[in-house]
Amino acid sequence: MRLGYFSMPLHPAGRKWSETLREDREAVLLADRLGYYDAFIGEHLTDRHENITNSLVFLATLIPETTQIRLATGTTNLSQQHPVLVAANSAMFDHLSDGRFILGVSPGALPSDAEALGILDQDRNEMFAEAIDVITAIWDSEPPYSLTRQGGRFNVTTEKTLDLELGVGILPKPLQQPRPEIVGTVVAPFSKGVIAMGTRNFHPLSANFLLPQWVATHWPNYVQGKESVGETANTEDWRVARTVFVNDDPAVAEAYGRTDPRSPYRFYYEKMLTKMRKIGRLELFKSRRDQPDDEVTLDSVVDQLVITGTPDSVAEQLLAFREQTGDFGELVYAGLDWVDPDLARRSMELMAEEVMPRVNAG
């Protein structure tokens, strides 16, 4: 099983933006040195806590300072920019990174981002579906293009301006052929979107804030999608994110990972719980769909979703988690705010050097 990294770190308000950006960069640089396979970086325009506004721009700063880690948008929110921009900029990034690029995609879930862009009342899932069709078609086709759809939002062609001799009217293609890996984050139980990923050969990444029983619903749907197009699903293509803190001292692990009021893990899930309650998605944190809302508390969420302990304990918990979900190809470590930088770094080190060897031996 591979080890990856995913960051939507939820920094506390009041920290300097430049400081948190440096910290987020340092985490990816550390992951590269430790041999993590890839790093997914989230983006939001209007969230003071999740304050990376463009994952591709952020990742571009890491290209010259990393050597092996694959750099992934986590995600590019496709309702928020024209797919021609996504296709062209992603293709250039793929060349700049020497083929270390992964395109992570989603519609964009934050309502305040949508309101700021004037698309709050529009069907962002529909925009997402059309945008991904345009992006892949651009990479698959040649100019002058003829990417139009009846009633579609994005009609892409350079028929009037194409000049092959001058070299204009030609959109760039990525270095990786036929295209970079495309990964979709899955945030809902029994997601039908995973079926569509299977039909398109996109790869799923199950979110870290889903209970194990909901994560387990994703793989059967992906298999269904692959089988519908006559293909066989490979568990190597399934990534599962988890919120993990590892320390040599079990008391430190319990405090920093769960119980200390200053714990970044408590802070993260306090904000996530508040957001999901506000937008009516509290079911993500329910152990059963008919569970009363008042039973979903911060303590219950932290207890169920934070895996913490010594390397031996964390490895045992991850193996038990895998028993619930079935096999998957990559465990994605969720990066949070570095309240204590030494503890945060040590956790990433222990995860790579002690936990994962135990898991892979188990």
C-alpha cells in the first residue's frame, strides 16, 4: 500500500497568511523527503481557514524543491473556471513537473465561493460534468476543435482563427500520454459519482471525514462503473484518506490527537462539524442514517474519525479499518495545522518509517 498526503489544513483565524502558506509548503517538502507517493492540495476562494485559493499555483512553487513526489490538485474546482484554462494550465504544469502531475477534480462545494462567482443558484454538478468532458476532449483531439453541445455552457473551437503555419489556435497537450491521472474526491456515502469515475477511468479518493462504513460503499460502485464498460477494477487505483496522528508517547498521542483543547484535530473536526450542520450534510458523521442529529457531537466525531496512538497502535487501527473497507491502494494522510511543528513533523516521519511498514507487513 502506498502512502500519500492530502492537505485542507484549516488554519486558525489570526495566523498570518504568508506563515501558513510556508507551513503548508514545508509539509509537502517533508513528505517528498520521506517518500510519500503524492500530495493533494485543496483550494477555496472565500474560506479564511482553508486559505489556499488555487492549488495549481501553490503546487507550482514546489516543483523545483521536490524530487519524486507527485503533485496533485486536491481539487481543482471545475465550476469556478473555464475548462480551457484548466486543460491548458494543467498541461503546462505537467511539463514543468516532468510528468509528476495528477489532476484532482470536483464541482466545488463551498457555497460562499459560488456566491462570490455569481453561480450560487446554478447546477455546479452539471457544470462539472460538462467541464471534465471538455478538458479530456481537448487533450484527445486536434485543432481547430469542435467541442459543442446543445444547450451547453462551454463551446470550444478555434475554427475562425486557426493558423497552423503561425502556430496559433492550438491548445497544449500534457506530457503524460494519453493524459495525466485524474482523481475525484468522494465525500458522500453510496456516491453515484463513483460509478461515473469507473466508466471514465478516473480514480476515486475517499474523504478522510467519512466513517468506515460509508467509505466501504465506494468500492462496489466503482467496480460497477468499470464493469459497465467491460473493464476490471484494480484496488491499486483506490485512495482512502484518514486523519492520523502518531507519536512515540501514547499520552501525547491521545492529547494532541483528541483531547487537548488546542489539538488541531479537535479544531479541524469542530469546523467540519459546524460546516456540515449548516449546509445540511450532518449525515456524513452519522453511524446510521436515522441517527438523531443531537447524537452527533464533537467528541463522537473525533473518537470515530481520528486514528491516533503509537506506531504499533496506529498500524493495528489501520489494519482494522482496512478490514471494514476492503483493500485499497493508497492511504492518504490528512495534513492539518501545525500547532506544534515538532509533533506534526514527527507524526509524518513515524507514519512513513514505522507505521506503513507494519501495515504492509500485516
